Amino acid sequence: MNRVATTLLTALAPVSWGSTYAVTTEFLPADRPLFTGLARALPAGLVLLALARRLPRGAWWWKAATLGLLNIGAFFPLLFLSAYRLPGGMAAVVGSVGPLFVAGLAVALLGERPTLRTLLTGVAAALGVSLVVLKAAGALDAVGLLAALASTASMSAGTVLTKRWGRPEAVGPLALTAWQLTAGGLLIAPVALLVEGAPPALDGRAVGGYVYLALANTAVAYWLWFRGIGRLTATQVTFLGPLSPLTAAVIGWAALGQALSPVQLAGMALAFGATVFGQLGARPGALPATRFPGPRGGVRDGVREGAREGAGGGVPRTAREDLARATHQGRTDAARH
């Protein structure tokens, strides 16, 4: 699959996440953010685990737990906490600096050096999102601001580590997603019970909302997201993040009757342009290469494995070509002597 198609499929994840606010406010019980996070993560993880029918082995037990903590277990509660305590979409503004977080982490963990264009595009995306969602009313809450920064840092670190560690041999993104969602849900469960108590009573609308969040908004969306992380650079993936608040604004206008001002429309254009521009860093048609261990879905010595495997016994195509050239050269030298 070419890079454009991969990017479009990966973009469906933040677009789906953009519907979370409308579903939460219109269908779900109020003031139950931890239960909502638990209902999103754990059922989705168990469904995918039943489909994948694979458990982690060896070091992947703690790796899956770490990724589940960063991408799900810590991210969900911190995200909801910041949304409840910060005014006027400030949590979304802080979250929109994710590309800058990822660019910094990618230097240390992936060896991806951010270009000036990447940094400027990240600033433009954050500015565009702020124009869309930020309102002047209300003072900033220190706890909410720290929670927003921590949630952004958690998801950014999870994205970069997912890219660095790749996947175990013969394990696809479905199993990797299942492990993380299950681990994250299990981590949220005791916190939700301690803080919020027993689960709330649910009517038909709430059940439908939770089913949508668990299946489409979480299981499918995170599978697409982690699949994209394995095929695109970490920076390219995270530049798709601003599509989430933009989608939320469009749904609010189309379904909830919320007005969009000219300033918000300009911010949407700026953020969307930054999202598109952020995908232009790699050469067209080229798959990114980074140096990290991991036999499948990762890259070893700058050669993508899995994506470039053919009929050569699992040996990367580039390596096979180099071996063939070396063998041919050796035969030629022997003939000359």
C-alpha cells in the first residue's frame, strides 16, 4: 500500500476521536470520565485480543504494559481530567503541541532530526487549533494545565516507543493494539472504582454510546493508529492529531448547532494546512527508515523489515540484492584469476 493510502487510513483515527466529545455529551452519563475511559479501553482490548489470539512473550509483557500505560492507561484519565478543569478547549490546544513533543523525543529515541519546516509546521498546527477551540472565558487551572501537558507527553512518548520497538516476529498491529488496550484498561479499572465508585446505571442511549466508543472509536481507531505508526514516521503520524479537534468543531457545527466564527474558520484552514504539510517530509513513495531493534514492523540497519520481505525466507529485499551482487562479484573475481 502506498504512503498516501496509509496516511488516509491512519487519519481516520483522529477523525473518529473527534466525535468523542459529541457522543460523550449527548449519550453518556455526566461526570464519569474514568468509567468512560475504562469502558472504551478494556472491552475494545478484549475483543481485539479474542480476534488476534496471541499473547505477549518474553520482554513484550513489560513492553506491552509500558505502551498500554502511556497510550491508554495514563493518557485517558489525564485527558479527561484536563478537559474538566480547563476552560474553552485549552486541553485541545495543549494537545495540539504533540508534534513538537514527538519531534523532540524522536531525536533521542529514533535518531530522526526535526527540520525547521517540521518545527514551524508544528507551531502553525497549534496556532490553528487554538483559534478554533480556545475561548477567552475562565482562568487557567494549574492542575488541569499540568494534566494536559502530562497527557500530551504520555501519548507522544507512547507513539515514539511504539515506533522504536516495532512488533515481535509474526505479530501484526491487531495483536499489538489488543495488548495495549487491555493493559491500559486494566490499569484504569482500579482507579475508576476508587475515585468514582460503582459503575452508573445505563439506559439504551448510553449503551449505544459506549458500544460506539469501544468498537469504532477505540478498537478500530487505535488499530489504524498503531498500524500507521509502523509504516510512517513518528512525526508524520502525530501531525494527524489536529484532525481530532477540527472534526469535533465540524460535528459541533453540523449536529449540535454550534456557530463557527470567521476566526475559527481561519484557524481550521491553518491547522488543516499544517496537517497536510506535515505529511510531506518523506520522499514520495518511500517508507521511512529508522534504526531500532525489532524483527517485524521495525527497521534494522536502516532497512524496513516486514514491508520489504518477499520470497527470500524473510530476508529483507535490500539485503538479498546486496548479497546477490556480492556473490556475482565474487564469481567474477574468481573467473579472472
